[in-house]
Amino acid sequence: MEKTKFLNRTGLAVLLSMLFVFLQVTVLPVLAKTAQLWTEKKAPVKPHEVIIEGNLFSRLAEQLSPAVVNIRSLQKVSPRYYGNYPYGAPRAPDQQPSGDYQERGEGSGFIINKEGYILTNAHVVLGSDAVQVALSDGKLFRGKPVGIDPIGDIALIKIDAGYDLPVLPLGSSGKLKPGEWVMAIGSPFGLDLTVTAGIVSGKGRSLGMSPFDDFIQTDAPINPGNSGGPLINTHGEVVGINSATLPQGQGLGFSLPIDLVKKLLPQLLEKGRVVRSWLGVTVQDITLSVKEALGLTVDQGSLVTEVVAGSPAYRAGIKANDVIVEFDGQSIKSSRELPKLIAHTPSGKKIMVVLFRKGKKMKLNVELEEIPDLRER
């Protein structure tokens, strides 16, 4: 009996040791790498300094610019043939020229980790054969794409400098308020490290680029080449990635909120892509005419106009003319809120949807799935 107990204890100890080794070798390094991918400031400067001292942006630009980079997207050049072609067989040169890449686009980015991880826009590097990264001191490196999300327009690339690089701390876009001062740093039109400043004009803007648009609107000038650069608050923290302008709207710039980027970074690092979920409904806002026509008893929420057959919503029993007012514990006031919440909820997660149907409040359980037509191969 004692021998059996000893063997059982020994076997359990061996099993626990193997599990500990497995966690150390596989799981823990990934978790640690993800957790330490970016930094956040613990004691930000006081925001009123910009009014009292007047030179806050000057000091922040001098301090933070070394962590902002210029990014050039390069494309391979086809070999040039020479000889008496087309009257004879063309011949390629015996040796390819050293500059076998040509520039196809330019943008900005910023370093978030001392090991060389850089954030930028997906459209800056998407489709390129090579990426050139230039630091503020002029040093050039080849950038390696780690993860790209074309839908969210976010890309994570890495350079190997061989030494610790300066980084920009990430702040909170959720705490940002309209009227607050912000600063943009980038390389518009190829001009190195240009600094512009303005205020936050609005939040939650949609430009029709995707159902998940949630841009910060600012009047800080953002020009071609600024794409991928940081939008910085008066604490010296990144609150957005400068991404878009409107040709018809002079002085309007739009940035991706950094809180959204933080949610996507772990997937970009671990999977190289972003997996989004879907519910399988088409929704619209509630208007007075729609409310009266359908006899709705609520004024806010996402009105379901269509349910895709075979979708998670279909299987859960959601129907057209239902009004979704709560998703996974979060209230829904407009149709724009629902797609963003769904997209960033993990696939396979079972959540509760609260809705009104013909004046009756109902609760349905739904298991989300990955969007079938938006999967990046």
C-alpha cells in the first residue's frame, strides 16, 4: 500500500513537473511577450502645462521624435533586357543592379518596444516586396511584417537594430475628450519629422471604410506621408494612429483610437492577423417614422432588418424587426455600436443578447463565429 502511494505521488510530481516545463517553454513566453509589447506611463505630466508654460509641444517633440520612423514600401524591379530585341533574342544583364527595388509608397510609424516592434498603417506596407525603415538619426533597417490587418488598417512590423530603441508610451483614447490638445508627428511629403498640433474635434467618426470605423477626428494637419504616425496627447502618450484625411474637408484628420489597437495587438503578434466575429444581422437606427410604422416601444438600439440564414443570429432565434438593446452586458444605443462590439468579441464565445420583440423584452444566448467572408488567408 505504501509503495502504491509513493508511486502515485511520484507520478503526480512528474506530471506537474512536465506541465510546468510545458508552460515555461510554450505558453508563458507568449504571454510575457504580449504583455510587454508596449509601455504605459505611470505619472503623466499635468495637462495644464500647455497653457502655463507654452512650450510643452516643443519639449514633447524633442523628447518623442527619436521613436518616430519613416517607412518606405518597396517593390521589386523587373530585370531590364538589352540587345537587338525585338529583332533578336533579348539578353538580361549578367549581374542585377544593386538597387533592385523601387519605392511604391511612403508613410510613418512609431516604435512601441525597445526590441524594434513598430506600429503603422496597413496601407503603408500592404503589397510591398520589402520595407525600409529609417530612424530619426538616419540609420536604415529592413522591416519584417509581423502582423497585418487590412480591415482595421493596422500593421505591426519589426526591425533588428541590435540595441535598445527609444519607445513611445501608449495612452488611452477612451479618456480623450473633444477640445483637448493633440500633436501629430510624421513625414508628410517625405519631409523628415514634421510636427503639427491641434485639438480633438470629435470621436467615434465613421468614414464608410468598414463597419468597424471608430475614428478620432482632429484639426491637427495630417498630410500624405503622415499615415501610420502617432497622435500624441499633452501627457506625451500615443492616443491614436494617424490614418486618413478627407479631400473635401480641409483641416480634417482622422486617427485610429489606440484603445482599439491595443485589443488587436496580441492577435497581430501571435497570429499575424486579426480574427473577427460575426452575428449575421443587418441593422439600422430607429427613426420616428420607423418606430411608428413598426409599432416599436423603444427609441434606441439596433433595429434588425435582416438575418442571414445559417448565421449565429439565425440559430439563436433573432428575427427581423427585433431591437437589440444590450450585447454581452453592454447597452446598445445606435446601430453603429453593435458591429464593433461583435467584431472584437472572441469567436466561439457564448454571449447574451437582450432585445425587444413586439414590445416584449427577451434574452437570447448566441455563440459567435469568425466572419466567413473576411478571413485573411
